[in-house]
Amino acid sequence: MKIKSAKYAPAGQVDNYQPVIVVVPQEIDPAYAVTPLPVLNFLPAKIRRKLEADFAKRLLKVKALEHVAPFDTETDKQVDRLRRIWAKYPFRLLDSKAKYTVRYRKSEQLIRLANMNAADSLHLVHASAEDDDCTIFDAYKSAMLLCEKWMINAPYQTAVLQDENELAAECAILRMICPKWWAGKLSNLRDKCMEHLFIGAGMVGKFNPYISAESFAEWEAQQRSAQQWLEMTMIESESGMMLPLADAAASGTANPSNRFTELVVRARGLEEMAEDAEKIGLFITLTAPSKYHAVSHKWNEEAPKVAQRYLVGQWAKMRAKLNRNGVDVSGLRVVEPHKDGTPHWHLLVFVKPDEVELFKSVLKEYAFEVDGKEAGAAENRLLIEPIDAAKGSAVGYVIKYLSKNIAGEHMEGEKDLTADVDAQRGARLATAWASRHRLRQFQFFGTSSVSIWRELRRFRVCPQPQGIEAARAAADSSNWLEFEKSLSVQPLALDYEITECGNEYGEAVKRIRGLLSDGREVVTRGERWKLREMTQTEKTAFSDLKNERAKVSNFNRQVLKEERKEIPTWKQPALDVDFRSPWTCGNNYTALDSMPPKVAKGLRALGIVDNDSLDILFDGGLISCDTGGTAFTIRDGQLMEVEI
């Protein structure tokens, strides 16, 4: 290979270009490589290398000097497209010294830009305040102008501009003068900009499905960083219960396996509700027009988020017309990417048999409303397939799409045919894609709130009061149909605890406290929890626990199901609490609520709260708190764990 320098600087655009190195294959006479290759300063190195590689490939096809010009035209097309995409973002306003602002996540330049914008917002607010006739709304509007310049929605626009809520204006201004708020907004904008450029450069598609390799690597680095933080943090309750935050997170819907299970339960509940209502199921695929697809020659050079907004808008029109015609629709929507990153939808919908034709006609009306007669629209824009019971249940139709967009759960050894990779990797790519473009992957409609379902599953004491027990029992047994039926008899609502000026922006903070049933509060979150860094002892203990879990998991993969061992769990450490001080050996306190907070904290952490157990413990006896072969006693004023 030979290396030759090339320079290209159109008139009036010198600052936007720089010299680049063009790799010239040895088979090509260097004279053919005199054609200059433009490279924009703001482009990431991988995109520049892609342009150079494409240019070199075209040189290989050159047979004569006069054939060079057409290939230059193709390079110009690529660069012009990237320039137009770049022009959609406010980073273009930065001078050449700030060209590296968007190349790296959380770069020093991006942080400086956030600080500068926060300071500018504060200056604008102060400048407005100097006017005697200025109101807080005028100050808000001044800061809002800077947000608009940076394609960022100012907070609480409706509340401030329409409702003229002064408190909302104050909280919004506190956000707009905060560097941390600006850093988050600019970071999100930077992520969108970079991925948009990668799509424009043709680096999302057949060989990098769903998301560019660089954005996927950044997402994986974020995941590793988040997991490391979880594994170095403890969550501690007011009563003294302590647990690694990683274990707490793994027990909730942040765990992909738990999330998948919950989605399947809800989908199964939808199907059972439809059977009760004598509805039939339809499986629908909805795709955006070709102008939203980066692989199309009609591409409008917009980001995937714009295609998603189009689909959301058309679906809203469909739902509105169906509602006007009295058509009751329930179901589930799954959003997943094409190879080029453009979103499309899969929907499982249930309607009554006599409403199916009307439902189909409404879908066709709006699915083909935009460019409905273009080539390929009739075959690909809208696909409606009746659920065939002979082929399986309605859940069976959608479960594949749930799994392939979460973690490839129960798809070991299978492939993601769209991306042409194994199912587990395809699921990670799809999750990273949704995260990068801020897209909601799953949404149910026509059903009750899953938040109420989750709160009901938090109860550890049962039965609950009349009016809530039926719903609690249904949620506890993962029976969504009975859960819906119980709510139709006894509606429940979330109960919130509101803390005025609860954060650094002076905003009221809402925290779920429990449920409301007939106006009566039922508390599900009585205790408060706080985060703290692990001690060195806890870090060592958790590291040992991880190694032990890995060994058990490896063992379980090699044996039959009935021979598998239980995965080890975190053990609450013995608390260094002086239970006898300041009392004498003849302890007179037996009621937990009457004990000093230090004593009560240790006992509640172990679940020792009844008077009979307290009497046994203070008399020198043993109390077993689990089935793991351990018990607790008090020796020398300390709570001790002993093996039994």
C-alpha cells in the first residue's frame, strides 16, 4: 500500500475541512489518487476511516483517469449528507476549538459547555430581574430562549406559560441555572447526534445491526459502570436491615429475567380477559414509510426518534377514531428496530368479532395516510394476522418479540433472524438501541396499572383488610385476570407521600407510600431506606458471595434439575449492638416499641418483633430466623449468630 496526502477545501468552507491521509492500493497508479477527499472536523475517527475506506474501494474500480470523477461525486454525497445531519444539531454553533465536545461521552469540553450554559442562563435571569417591570415569567422566558437554542425543552412550559404557575417557574429556573441539569441534557443530545451521524455514514445496518458499534460499546461501558456502583453500595433501612444494592436491584424488574416474566404474566392476563369478553386476537406489524428508513434512497435524514413519533402519532389517530366509533381495544405494543435502526411495531390486539372489519379499515386508513401508494407499501406497511388457536395461544405469538427485545430469555441456541446474530446478543443490541434513542419498548393498553400490581406484591403480611385481599392474593399468585376482576369490584389507587421542596430544585417530591381503598390508606412502604458505600468488610464479603454464586451456577448447569443447589444469598451480618446497656441483666423491657431505638433497630433487622420471641432471647435462648441452619442469641450484650 502507498500513502498519499490529499487536501480539499471548497470556497468559503475552509474551517470545516482538514487534510486527510488517503490509503491508495498498490494496484492503482498514484496519479488516480489526486482526487481530494473531504473530511469534516467534527466527525468521529471511525466515520472518517469509513469515508477513506469507501474512497479507496472506489479507486480499485478505476480503469482510466476519466472514471475518477463519478467516484468523487459519491464521496461528496456522503459528506454532504453528514454535513446536513450535523446542521440539525446545535453543536454546529461551537467554534473549531470546541470540535471535540461531542466526540466522547462526558468529555471535559461537554462539562465546560454545561457550566457555561448554566452561567449564561443565570446571567439572562439576572438581566431580566434588573427591569423593574420584570416578572418571574419574563425571567423564565429569557432562560427558555437559551434552551431553545440548544434544542432542549425548558421545564414546565405548560404550567408556566399557560397556567402562569409561579412555583413551577421558580423550580424551572433553578433547573436551567444548574450545571448538572445542563450536563444531562447535553449528554443525551450528544448521544443522539453521534448515533445519527453513524446512521448517516452507513455504519448501522447489515454488519452493525440496530446500533453502531461505537454506541453499543458506550452502552456496555455504562452497564458495567452501573453494575460496579451497585456492587459497591449498600441499601439500609431505618430498622437496620442491610442489603447490597445489586441484590435489591436484581430482585426487581430491573432484572431482565423478572421483567420478562412480568410481561408474560400480563400478556397471559390480557388473553384471558379477552376470552372472558369474547374478543378475538389479531397480530399486527406496523412499519413507517420508506422516507424514515436510512437504507432507502428516499430517506429524509431524520433520526429513529422521528420515525417513532410518526408511528405514535398515527396510532393515536387510530385509537381516537376507534374510540369515537365505540370500538373497545386492548393489547400490547412491542417496539423493535430494523437493521438500519428504524423502529417498527408489533401489536397484539383484542377486539370483538363484529368490530374486526371496522378495526382493520381504520388501521389501513392511517397506516397508508402518508406515502401510501409508494412501491412496497402494500406489502410491508401494515400486516394483520388473525391469531390461529391451532398454531398456539396469543401469548405464543408475542412471546418471541418480548424475549428478543429484553435478554433473549429462554432462547438459548436460537438466532435473531433480523440481526443475523444469536438471540442473546440480538437482545442486548435491541436494548442498547432503545436506550440510545430513548424509546419505550413495551406498552400495554386497555388494562389496569402495573404499579398497583407491584405494590400489592410487596405485602408480606396476609390476609389484608377486606377490599384489598382479593387483589393482593391475585397479584401474589401472578393471576392478572383475577387482579382485574378484583379491581372492577373494589378499585384501588396509589397513595403518595408528598415532600414539599424535596429536592435541590425546590420541587415537590412524590413518593409512593401505599394504596388507597375506599379512602383508607394501606401502607406498603412504611420504612425509609438510604444508600451508603460498602465498608471494606462488606466489599470482601460480597466478593466472596459472588464467587460462591458463580461456582453454584456452574455446578447447576451441569447437573439435573432435581440435583441443583440453591443460589447463596446475602446474610444479614450480626449487628454490633449493646442490647443490655443501659439496663441490668434483669431486663424489664419486652415490648419492642418501648425499647430504645438502638435495640429496636437490631431486632427489627432480624425480624424478631413479637414479645414471646423477645422473652426467649433475653432469657438466653436461641431464635431461628431462617431455614439455613443458623440462629441468634444474646451473649455479653451482643447479638450473636450461632450454627444449629
